[in-house]
Amino acid sequence: MKRVTMGHGAGGELMHELLSHHIIPFLPQFTVDVPLRSFDDSAVVDDIVFTTDGHTVKPLFFPGGDIGSLAVCGTINDISVMGAQPLALAQSIILEEGLEIGVLERAMKSVGQYSELAGVPVVTGDTKVMESGALDKMVITTSAVGKRSRFLDHDLEVANEYRPVSSRWLTDDNIREGDVIIASGTMGDHGIALLSFREGYGFETEVKSDIAPLNRLVEDVLRVGGAVSMKDPTRGGFANAINEWSSKSGIGIEIDEAAVPVAEPVRNACELLGLDPLSVGNEGKMIIGVVPEMADEVLKVLHRSPLGKNAAIVGKATSKFDCVVLRTEVGGHRILEAPVGDPVPRIC
Amino acid sequence: MKRVTMGHGAGGELMHELLSHHIIPFLPQFTVDVPLRSFDDSAVVDDIVFTTDGHTVKPLFFPGGDIGSLAVCGTINDISVMGAQPLALAQSIILEEGLEIGVLERAMKSVGQYSELAGVPVVTGDTKVMESGALDKMVITTSAVGKRSRFLDHDLEVANEYRPVSSRWLTDDNIREGDVIIASGTMGDHGIALLSFREGYGFETEVKSDIAPLNRLVEDVLRVGGAVSMKDPTRGGFANAINEWSSKSGIGIEIDEAAVPVAEPVRNACELLGLDPLSVGNEGKMIIGVVPEMADEVLKVLHRSPLGKNAAIVGKATSKFDCVVLRTEVGGHRILEAPVGDPVPRIC
């Protein structure tokens, strides 16, 4: 491997390889609650939850969202799924010389609306400009800090009534035998909306991005209790996220393919394009690992929110397998592998 | 104004205008200790000090530094000059498809070395790739979180023995009549090293970038006490930083031009190129506002460090003026204005 390819930024195995071999080995190790090497949604240091995301989405505006809403929600969700509440955002904007100021303003309006909606302020920022031709229009990197949710202790205590829970956070390595896997809604909407709009496939009239801030929905779930892991399946989609749980928790996960919510037009688009909706990215969904005794209660609270109305139990952890196995709609079994990379480039 | 220009990212008046008219008005206001609207080095929210910086430096490697050392030090310094200690860094890397992996590794090696040197870990990150031609090689956005320095209360108490100090942090609005202004070293090295190397002017054999993490030097000063403001004069250099203090603190500042340390080759290069070294960016320097009674003590501790060996008292706050006035080397007075933008593009 000598040069960077698009796949190195697509969230799957290739990116993992880039990080593991060409970035992480050069960085000194320090003792941190949830460190870089855990590859989790956020880091935790001195009980501060901290994350960052570069947004290179193309095009800047698309059905259901834009770079502004994406830059707010993507980062808020990474904080939230640790079991934390986002406190503040930092926004670094890099602009191409010659970009219309109106384009910047339109994106900033969206940042403002979603910041208001989520109740999380942008508190600091940075602005740089690169020469015309040195950058495709605009990128925004958003970082966020969060603090432990006031409901997380309760959530973990509830889970602990049924089986021992050692982690203080909702990390990827908390899944145990029998835990139930819930998807908070339909999978693949964001990637398909973006791809279809960009390439003019025509599905964009029916499919919109699911971009949404999940911080309040996460709080609702924590108040019920029993959740042990949460993750937002962005690049590489459900398949990537669930494989991270399986490998980091060291347990097999069986997924019932028919139970995974996929919107009809997304399914149709994926069939036509030869894509697996489970490998396509989302921006307003999460998967939740929950002790089996609390699964129905968690599902109930998800169904009460517009953001969780299509939530479904999609599988469970089982030591029968040591990887992720899909029980297909025709009754067979196949391994659901982590994608090499998200099949749709520059979705976020 | 209809389109983005290079000046909008150059840290001076033009950037301020872009922020004030086209970004900030769209963002909702929340109550925060040190908010976005204060345009300070970092924000403070729930006693977490938080900052972000996009690094678009060109070229990626230059005399005295590279994008990796810059990405670590620039952000650490923004946290430190608030009177805080940086706890952790987040690193968002955006790469151009086709970039040699060796270039990335060389930058990451530098990130690792400076992270180790400063004692601040990279705890989380993100990696994206844009198509060949959509980005000039690589940009890195670094964010950092910090906590109140354990010496900041002592520092402010010492200052408070001589005159009332109301702020809890070393913000830009703390300068009062009689406060002494110290520059921690020579001004303009970074911008001139970069410009000369990029354009092949030949000064790069003598001038190296001053990139350095200032967190330990800041602690040394706070232990002495009496500092009320600190700032790292990056884009727009000393002239920009000192004008921010004057306007936000609402007091004039008189600067003795002959006292401001400028290295001989930087002075020569600036004369040849028609640049003012006071408007050129630095990456390992700070200016310090200190109560007059403690100025000599602060200077003494600066001189003990290699990073502060050229530190000098360069001026004082005075209500005789309502802006920044330079007492020139020939004995006249002129207003030192904030530059429209740093004269050297893409220095950081």
C-alpha cells in the first residue's frame, strides 16, 4: 500500500488498516478512560467525553439535509451513544476561495437550526481559506465535549440487576450472551438519499436523509434502563457497527435479516444498484444492545419518539457463533461481514 | 461582498467581518462562561476549556516544522493561554486520494513527537478522503480540551493584591491601566520561514519556524503570578493580538517598537518583502499582560526557559490612548492597526 485511496476514508476495514498501521503506531500511549485505540464513538478523559468528525459530504445540500445539519448531528450522536450528554460544539470551517458567501450562509443557517433543536451551542470555531482549486468548496470539522448523562448510572444499574456490567460507559465491548440488539429505525436512508441525488438516479423524491440529533432519544432510553451499548451506524452502516460490537465484545451476534427495518424505496434502490442497505450509512439512527429483560421496555420508549417509531428488535448476542451471522429471509444463514468500506463515497 | 477571498481566512479584520456578518448571526446564543462571541483563544463551558483549529499550511513540511507539529502546538497553545492545561487532543484528518502514505506517516510521526513533548495525548480522531483534485494533499483539524490550571487561582490572587481582577480566566478583556505587556520572544519567525521556503527567497537557511508547545511555560508564569491576559499571536501576528486586547479591554496600549524582539534575518526579510514583522504569524510565542509590580518576576522566569529566552517588556496599557500606539524607533508615534489579514497566506 503506497497511496491513499477513497476506501481509506470509508469507515470500513480499509480505514481500520490505515489507522492501525500508518497513524496510531506513531502516537504515544497515555492512560485514558476510553482511549484512541479502542476505536469507540468518542474518547473519555477525566470524565469528559470528547469526539471529532470531519465533514466532506458531496454535494453540500441534498434531500433531508446538508453539510450544516450533518456537522451538528454526526458529532452530537457520537457523544450521545457513549451514554453522555453533549455540552458544546467547536466548528472548524475550511472554505475554497471564490465560494459564494450565500452558500456558506445557507450551511450556517442549518448549523444554527440544528444547534437550537439539539440544545447544544457552538462555543468556539476556526475559519481557514484555501486557494481556488485547492479544495472542493467547503469542509466542516465539528468537535464536541459531553458529560456523563445523569441517567447513565441508573441505566447500568438496571442492566446489572440481570447480569454483571463492568463498563462505566456504553462502549462497543459490553455485549454479552443473550443481549438483545435493537435498531432505532430504518437503515440506509442517508447514503441512498445522497447517492441518488448526486448521481440523478431518481430515488431522491422518495428517500430523504435521516439526519437527526439523537441526544434526547438516548436520554429517554437511559431513563428506562438496561442498555449496555449504543452506536450510531454511520459509514459502513449497520454491518460495520454490528461487527465492531461482535469483535470488541468477543461474542457472536445473530441478526434476523427480515427484522431489520429498511424503507421500501431504499430496498428498491439498493437492489437496482447492487448495494446492501446494511452497509450503507445512516445519520439519525442508533443500534442499542440491551439486557433481554429490558428489551421490550426500551422498544416501547423508542416507539414513542418520531426518531424511533420504526425501531425493532433485530437480533441477539450468542456464543453459538464467533462473528455476525445473518438469518436470511429465505431461512439460511450467512456471515455478515464488515464492509471493506462504505459503498457510497463522501456521504459525511 | 459576494465571494470568499483568501483574506477571509487570514485572521485579521476581514475574517472578523466574515464571522460577525455571515456566520455568528445564524448561531443561537446560549449562556457559556467564555462564549463564541468573545472571539477568545478558547471557549470555556462548565469549566472545560475547549478549542479547535483547522490546519491548511502549505507546504506540509518547512524549516522548523510541519503540519503535524503545527496541528499539535497551535491547539495546545490556544488552551494554555486561557490559563488552562490541555488534557487531550482530537485529530480530524482529511486526505486527498492518491497522497503517498509516506507523507501521511511523516506528518503523524511529528504529531506523535510533539504530543509526547507536550505530554498531551491524541485520544480520538477521524479520517476522511476526498477525490484526487478535490483537496490539496492534506488538512488536519485539531481540537483540544483543557482544565483550569492548578496555578491560575494563585496567579490571579497575586494580581489582585495590586488591583482588582474580576475575570476567572486569562481572557482578552482583562487589561487595565498600567498593565505591562511582555512578548515571550522574537516575532514573525514562523510566517517568514514558511513564506521564504515556499517562494524560495533564501531566508529559510537562517529563519526557522518557532513552533513549540507553550503549556509548560504558561505554568511557569502562573506559578510566579500576576498575569491577567495571555494570547498566542498567530495569524495577523503581534499587531492583531495586541489590538484585540486593546479593543476588548477598552484601553489604549503603547508599544515601544525598538523593544519588540525581532530576529535580524526576519527583519531583513521583512524589509526586502515590504512586510511588517509585527503582522506576521507566530506559533511558539505568547504575549502576556501582567500587573506592573510582577513584570520583572515574570520576565525572569521566561528567561529561564529556551522558549522564553528572548522575552522582553514591550509596552504598557495607558488611558492616554484609546487604541494601540507604536512609539517608533525614531521617536515618533503611530497607530498600530490590526492587519486586514495576515500578509502570508496558509501559514497554519
